[in-house]
Amino acid sequence: MKRITSERVPILVWGDQIDDQTLVQVRNLANLPFAFHHVALMPDAHVGYGMPIGGVLAAVRRVVPHAVGLDIGCGVRAWPTGLTAARVRPVRDRILSDIQRSIPTGFEWHKASQAECTTVFDEVPDVPVLRAEITKAERQAGTLGGGNHFIELQEAEDGECWSMVHSGSRNLGKQMADHYDAIARDTEARRRSPVPHEWGLASLGTDTESGREYLAVMEFCLAFARENRRLMIETVQRAFARVFPDVAPGEAVDVHHNYAAIETHFGTEVVVHRKGAVRAQGVVLVPGSMGTASYVGRGLENPDSFCSCSHGAGRVLGRKQAVRTIPVEAVLRDLEERDVRLFKPKKADVAEESPAAYKDIEDVMQHQRDLVDPVMRLVPFGVVKA
């Protein structure tokens, strides 16, 4: 771990693959007037909007919408399917095809409301901007989305087949993030905030009406994102059951990596923003890039990281740069050599998610040995993407 002490509060950096733009953004965080104690940067960190993805910010009585992120509640859910990988491999194409047909991906939603499948819509906060999106959200529940979101079939070290879903709050979270960032920017302009507009780090006071409202809306988005993943694993498990009627899945693990939480650190109550970072407490999940291993781990609750760890491998190439520089054929050949089946309707943009566009997950795990203890390594053999 490296310490930078040139800013208002120190910056603690895990890892050695931190680009210059990410360092500029984390220095901005460290100079926020409400930044508490220090800022932490996980080993998978890369440039985001306003705050780096892989950053952890503790704030005193302020919440920053863009330090939570656009996909509020994005996270990962994984579970042992109750089958061995050896039984699944011969029929994986059938199962993956079933999953792809059953779960909308990309910009697709369900044709009808999914409200009867979940209780998450029973208690929606009485916030007009949120309620205006609920009818749409009812059709987004149980859908994957695009980008780096995925559904994988994985083989554990003991031979068991696991499945993992990576998704978040879909368009609902983005609409809420944009709305409250606009309020924060307008509020800061009127009160002549010392935080430069170009940093993209406008904030809301947690003791203000808009701040309290954002936190309530964020909590609903977290619940919605968790239910979104739960509904998808039920669909995945039904795909398994159509082939293996005797299947009995194990308990799932679910972690968020885009959220803020009121916690106590170094004796002070603060708002901890984890944007592309996981609360390293109990069982945690750290997914790799497409085709590479993921990890189930035990969080070590290191106080220096505000009890956080990385959320994945982290990008080294932007999406457009990856498409320009990595041939589609090379990505598909790499997956074939790894014996990973890819179910993706359009292959033209597949380089966006190539392992070459990401940091090496093994290096990331090595750099955070004091943050998370690896318990199980999961190697993919099938993936569904938009």
C-alpha cells in the first residue's frame, strides 16, 4: 500500500497500475472540504465520472451522487447450483441458450410488469421523481443490462458448478443519479461552493431535505438492484432444473459495489461512498473480467480501506479504445482457448469486455491481501452478455 500526503487528506493506494487520470480524480477527492481522514483507492481503480471507480470516500455530513455512481446498487450475486461442473459442461449450450432467451439483456425489458414476482415495490418512498419511474422499473426487474454486466457458469476448485450474476438498478438508478446530481450542482452554484464544478463532485448535505431524500431513494435502488439479481438467479436456476429436475441450489451471496452508507470509522460517523468497491465484511465476491477467474473471499475489515476491497479486475482500456485496438477474432479465439462458451447476440463490440481491456484479477487479488482473504477461485466455462 502506497501513501500520498500532498493533498488536504492523505490518499492510500493499493496496487501499482494506477493511471494519471485516476490519480487526478483521487486528488480531487482528497481536497474536498468534507473528506474525512483519508481517501482509499482499491487495486482495480480506474477513471470514472467525478470519482474513480474503485475509490472509497468517507464524507462528513455530505453525500455525493457521483461518488455512488450512475448504476446505484450495482453488484454481484453468486451461488452453488447444486450440480457438478462435469454434469453441466456437456449441456451448457442448452442451458446458456435457455438463459439468453429468458432474461432480457442490453436495453431490452420484460414485456409485462414483474411486480407480482417481488415485494420490493410494496414500499416505494413517497418521492415524486422516484414514483414516476416505478412503472418502467417493474418491467426492468429481472433484466441484465449491457456493458460489463454478465451471467456466468463457473467451476469451483472442488468441482461444483457455481453461477454468478453481475447487474444493478438498471435505468432506474441512472435516472435517480442524474436527478440528484443536478440538484446538487444547482445548490452548490447558488451557495458558491469552493468545490470546482469541473470535478463532477457536487454534494448534498445529509441534514437537508434533498440529501435525506437522495439517501432514501438510494436505499430503494439498492433493494431494487438486489431483487433484480435475485429474480435473475431464479430464472437461471429454472434453466438448470429443466435439464436436471433433481437440482437443489445452495445459499446465494450478494454484494453491492456502488452505494453510500452511514458508518463509524476512526471514532466518527461518516458517509462512506464505495464506487466500484465492496464492504469487506463477511463473505465477499470479486469477479474477474470475461473469461477469467472470480473469487469468493472473506473480508478482513481493514480500517485503512474503510473496511473495503476491490469490486473486480478494473479496466486498463476504455471501451472505445478496446474496440479500436483488440480484434474481435482475437477475443473469440481467446475464449475458445479458455473453453468458455460465449452467448452474446452481437459480437462487434465484444472487445470492450476482453480480458486484455482489464487488469489481471490475480494481480488485483495479490495487491489486496490485507483487505480480503481468498476462499474459493471460480473459473468460468460459460457466459451470457448483451
